[in-house]
Amino acid sequence: DRSRYIKALAVAAKNQDVEALATRLITAHSATVDWLTTVLAEDALGGPAALRRTPLQAATGLAVKLANLPFTWSTRGAERFAETLR
């Protein structure tokens, strides 16, 4: 882990500011790993997913998909045409 390596270098260089920063990074990283582990375990057990889309995100995703639909159709048509020529 890079934070632990930086902390070791800071201790060796007797740089307390960098050592304190590295300690905070280690703590934050550990909290993130714990949170991800919990979310994945809940999802595996069929529990509430913390990473669920909001209604606004779902609507935005649908709008983007609809806006890209003509491009997707034309791309698929071009691929079929190219495959026919082969």
C-alpha cells in the first residue's frame, strides 16, 4: 500500500507532517475498504443495495439511451451491410 510506504519514508526522514498525512490516508482507505466489503456482502445476501440509482439518474440514463438510439441503429445496419459484403 502506497500510504504505508509513504509513512515509512516519512518516519525515516523524521517528517511529521507527511507522516500525519499518510496516517490519515491509511485510515480513510481502511474505511473505504470496510464500506465496500459491507455493500458487497449486503448485495450478495439480497439485502438493500447502497449503490442504487436515484430516479434522476435513471431518467438521465434513459434519456441518453434514447438519444443514442438512432446512432446505434445506423451502426448496427452498417455492420450488417459490411458482413453481407464479406
